[in-house]
Amino acid sequence: MTNKIQIQVNIHGRVQGVFFRAETKTAADKLDIKGYVKNLPDQSVEAVFEGEQPLVDQMVEWCHKGSVAAIVEKVLAQTLDTISDFETFEIRY
């Protein structure tokens, strides 16, 4: 049996229009992380990562740097109580 966790992350800074979502999906797919990433109206990006804790932790750490053109100023992460059993990692619009 696996020990999955789910973490919601909000990333602030210059994170829209710099391929942040696409690069997040690539990184998540490499780690077999499920969930989603999407732009928010306040110019931040929200992501939900679900998977094994060490791998989810790697994704949260990745968010502190992000895509090459991103300028990450702040990352807020919170563990969620429920597991959604996502089947893939997707970019939401």
C-alpha cells in the first residue's frame, strides 16, 4: 500500500506567460505526480500535487525555482486532508 499525500501550492511572482504551467507538467510527469496546475486571476499559479511524499516534496521544491523565465517571489504550500485520486497531471484553463 502506498502512502499518498496531496499538497496545494500557490506560486507568486512572474509566473504567468513564462511557460510555468507547461514546465510544471513536465516535472510532475517525470516524477509520476498527479494533480493539476492553473493560472489564477491574481497573476499567481495554483498547483495541486498528489503522490508519494518524497516526490511531492520534490515538486514543491521545484516550484521555488520554476521555469527558466520565471521569477518566483513566494511559494505557499498546504497539505490537504483529502486524496482526490487524480489519474493524470493536467494543465487547467
